[in-house]
Amino acid sequence: MSERRTSFFDTKIEFLKGVGPTKAELLNKELNIFTYGDLIEYYPFRHEDRTEFHRISELNEAMPGAQIKGRLRSWERMGEGHKERLIAQFTDGTGIMELSWFQGITFLEKTLRLQGDYIVYGKPTSFNGRWQISHPEMDVLTAENERGGYFQPVYSLTDKIRKRYVDSKQISRWMKTLLESAVQHIHETLPKPLVQKFRLISKQEAIYHIHIPLNFEALKQAKRRLKFEELFYNQFRLIKQKLITRETYAGQVFTKTQLLTEFYQHHIPFDLTGAQKKVIREIFEDLRSGKQMNRLLQGDVGSGKTIVAFITMLLAIDNNAQACLMAPTEILSDQHYTNLKRFADLIGIKIAELTGSVGKKARRAISQGLEDGSIHILVGTHALLEDYVQFKNLGLCIIDEQHRFGVAQRAKLWEKNQNFRPHILVMTATPIPRTLAMTLYGDLDVSVIDELPAGRKPIKTIHRYDSDRLRVFEFLRSEIMKGRQVYVVYPLIEESETLSFKNLMDGYESIARAFPEYALSIVHGKMGWKEKDYEMQRFKNKETQILVATTVIEVGVDVPNASVMVIESANRFGLSQLHQLRGRVGRGAEQSYCILMTEYKIGKETRTRIETMVRTNNGFEISEVDLSLRGPGDMAGTQQSGMLDLKVADLAKDGEILKYAREAAMEILENDPDIQSPENAPIRHHIQNLRNNETNWSRIS
Ligand code: ADP
Ligand code: MG
């Protein structure tokens, strides 16, 4: 809270009327609430609309929740053991409905009454023409609640604390008590001009209405204000960090372009796309600026990031620096090494690869070459981070697939040059929605390759049911007869490795039976690295026509002649995974296809995923849908990022607010970088407070 000198918000929670030491301990342990400040910032994650009452005769499935006044007619225990439940008949005079509970049955049996009215609240569902609510909230009708007209905040609670009779209503009561004395201590945390420009309600009002909303509009405004504030400070921190890095760390200045010009004029195998040229310009500007670069390069599968990486490396080498590229897996490292070596050989520069499987002797040779400067480019896995890997003058680090590397690892790369931090380029082929990129990588500058090389035919994506398999096989045969090759991918079944394997083997056998005239390759997780490589090579050399695999082929496979990707049990794959897999085809000049196989019966979410895949090849569009389906917490790479513990904002929905908040933060930092102006005093104080909170002693005692 924005409360300085005075310590009102630091008051221990046990001193709040009605809490006391026992409940306080529970709040400490279960909800991490230690002080008044903690409680007041314990925002509800949703609100139940208790403004109106509904009649049983008027219920419909679309209602997120219904509130009904009525009486219990009877109840009985049914089922046994696990399936035991309590079913009650409830009526309001317009109809009868069922209420059911699976937990707390004994307690309910003791407390439920046939006399007197109740208010029941929950999500109504209809079963065999009868309305039911499972685990409804039950309140005895009182003078206080009989008129409805309010929103019930719902706080996230643990099972333990619930068992001790602390529910959302109890939290609400404490909150009301606290707010009575707290409101006057709440200070504005945003500068006045911002509050006015974005028509935000004050911090005081917002805190009040998030916990005790007067009406729908007040609640809406409270959320908007708190989201804005949260995202504003999120962006403020990131942008500030970026500015500090930029001011503090000088970068080597790369201006000479001899090799680069030679490569560009005589060796480059194709014309760069406009998007490739654009990002190369952006990168070059950084590398000439004298500041250390920290840039994210986003580009869909096949958009041509490798050549951009290589050209950037050439610029470093032209200026007596070395470059390294770090990949998350050995397969991917190999792939990069092979691709880059082709270019490097054209122009006579030396490239080496370092992974966990490089032997001691070879390692020593690499070490030597790096230290004397004879190796210009090093490609590899985490092995690059080892302390013994030292360079003569490392000038550029390219990190592929950032989301698997932490910031700590980026820092390790910085330390590999004592004089200048190397420039950092992070490449990702997993398109991330703009909102996520802003919060995950807000401290990086972003370049996007948003165009595929010309002449590429968009991949046609088709959904087929398992019952169509014969037709699909016919199609595969016709493609193979044209000289093409085919991937068939099976899911990894997380629950059971054995089951995954069986699934794959069954599939393999049925394909082998259906295509006796063709040779098959198989690649799966149980195979050793050499075996996999052998099988992949056979496929690459066109000795086999069909490659059957589990998802191991997701990364690092480049066979331009393969034109069909069949994904079995496509419902088991996430959207971004499906998109990555599809990216394995469409690499040659021929029309490519992606066939998504599922059972006939699929759920709503699966249907959305499949339809999205069929509709678009655009990775960014797909990532937006993915975000809206799964929420930011489940997206690739967000789990380990502390930046996403947002309390009120939802990155899937609040993109617009984020955009404004970011612009506002940028503008303020541009005009008043040290936050000295009186008008920005609220920011200064708030940040000071956040800092104080980080060492909050009440948590330690
Ligand atoms: P990414 O790493 O972004 O998925 P790659 O760099 O592997 O993509 O490029 C995919 C394929 O497209 C490669 O075979 C590459 O040689 C080719 N390629 C890249 N840029 C162009 C271009 N401008 N014109 C034609 N082909 C290109
Ligand atoms: Mg690539």
C-alpha cells in the first residue's frame, strides 16, 4: 500500500477485530496474509452476482450462477464410499430442483433444516429435464440478504482454512472491518495526469469497490483501475531495467563489413525477404550504437531466422569478435551447426560445435581455438556455459528458444567477456502473443520476422476422423507416388510411457501393413541418439518414404521433400505443439499438407484448436487463441517467470489496458527518467514502498 512513515498497513493481522492469534496463524500459514496491508491486497478472484433472485422455472444453462430463495423438502444420502453424496430436494414454489454434495455430508446432515427459507447460489445444470446445483452455497435467509442487490467477492482459499470455517464471507466481514479504518490511509499510487487521462477511479475507491462493490459499474471501474496500476508498474519496472542496462553497459561497436559484403554479394543463396532485411537493419543499428544489445527475434517456423543469425555473426567476426549460438537440445544444436557450417564454409570462417557428447580431447581443441581466436563461431548446448569455455573476444551470443533458458543463464554468457558484455540476440520460433511478449520480455527490444520467403505455398490443413483412415492412406499413397515423403506422428501419453510406446508400435504395424511396398523409418524416445540419427538419415536420404515417430521430431528436422504431416490423436496436442509439428512440412516448393486425425467425438476446446489450425498458418494468430484457451500460466515458458504473478490483470483479456499502461510508463520514463518531478511523486513513493515490503520483517519473526 502506498503508506509511508506511518505503519498502519504493517499492523499484524491478529490485531484486526474478530481475527485474534489463532485465526491469524491460519491466515499467515495458509494465505500468506501477515499484515493489514496483505489482507487489503488480497483481492477476490471473481464476484458472484447476487443482485437478483431467480426462479427455478426460469433457469437456463447459460447462467454462470443462479440465486434462488426457497425451502428444502427432503434430503437423503446416496451411493457408497467414493460415490457417496447427499441429494436434497429444493423448491421455490415455481419448481423443484436437486442440490447435491459430495463432501461435508455429515456436517450438512446435522445443520440443514426443513423449516425456514434458504438462499441457494450456484451454477445450474440440467439433467434429464431436472435442474440441479452441485455444491451450492447455502445461506439462511436473513433481513440482511433477503433483498439481494450485492456482489459477493470470492477469495481463493485453501482446503485447510475452509475446514476451519474461514470462507469468502468470513474474509468479507474482516475486510469490511478493516476498510472502515483503512480507507483514510490509502494513498494514490498513480500520478494525477495519468488518472485523469485514462479516467481511472482513485486507489481508495478501487480498493473499496473490489472488496465491497456497490454495483456492477463500480466493480468494473475498480477492476480496470487496479489492472491498469498493476500493469503500469510491471511495465515501469521492465522499461526502467532496460534503460539502466542500456546506460550502464557499453557494447562493442561493430562497423566494419568486409566479410559481410563479400558474403552478401557472392554467396548468399537467395534474396532476403523484406522482413529479414528489416530485422537485420534493427540489429545492426544496435550493434553500431555503442550500447549492449538485448534483443528478441521472433519469427515463425520457416521464416528464415538462421540466415539472420549468420549475417549478424559475420558482422561480429568482421570486427574481430567471436560469436556463439546456444540451443536447448543436442538435436537442435546439430541442426544449427549443420546449417551454419554450410554458410561458414562458403566464406572460409571456422565454426565448431560443443555439446555434452563431445569428448575430452576434442573439447580441449575447441577451448584452444576459442582462446586463440581461430574459431569464429561456436554452436552448442548448455555446455557453452561451462566455466572452462573462454573466448578471446566474445562479441555476440545468440540464444535459440529463449523460454527454456533462464535469466541467470543469460547472465553467465555476459560474464564470458570481461571487457564488454557480449551483445545478446534471443531467437524464438514459438510465436508469443504481444501481451505475453511485453511482460515476459519487456526488458528486451523486439524484432519480428512476419513474412515467409516467397514462393512458399501455404500448408493445407485438414481434419479427418479415425474412421476416414483408409481414405487418408489412399491420399498418402498418391503423394508418395509423386515422390514425396510423409511423417506420421503419435502423441506422447504423459501418464504412461508404455502406453505411448504401444500406441506408436500399433500405428507402425498398421502402416506397415497398409504400405507393404514402401520402406518405413521409426523414431521414438526409447531409442538411443545414434539409432535415431540413423533412422532420420535414412529418411533424409529418401531410403524410406514414411517416418513414424513420437513428438521427438518436433525440433530440428529439415527434410524439404517431406510434404505430408499426419498427426494422430491430434486432440492430445496443444496448439503451439501442433503448429510446430506442422512447420516440419512446407519447406520445399511442393504443396504440403497437414492432416489432423481425431476420434469422432471431441470436446469443445479440442474443436477450437483443430478449427484454428485448419483456418490459419499464422503462428501469432495461433498463439493468441492458445492464450485465450489456456491462460498465460500454461503457455510455453511462462511457468518459471516470476513476472507473471499478476494479481488482477489477465494477459489473455487485458491486452488493451497493457498497451496503454506500457505507453504511459514509457512516456513518464522518457520525460522524467529519475522520477524527480512533483507530479510523479506517487510513483516514487510507491516504489519505495514496494522495496520496503520486500524485506518485511513480520514475515521472518
Ligand atoms: P527458421 O529457423 O526461422 O524456422 P530457417 O532459417 O531454418 O527458418 O529457414 C527455413 C528455410 O528457408 C531454410 O531452408 C532456408 O534456407 C530458407 N530460407 C530462409 N530465408 C529465405 C529466403 N529469403 N528466401 C528463400 N529461402 C529462404
Ligand atoms: Mg531454425
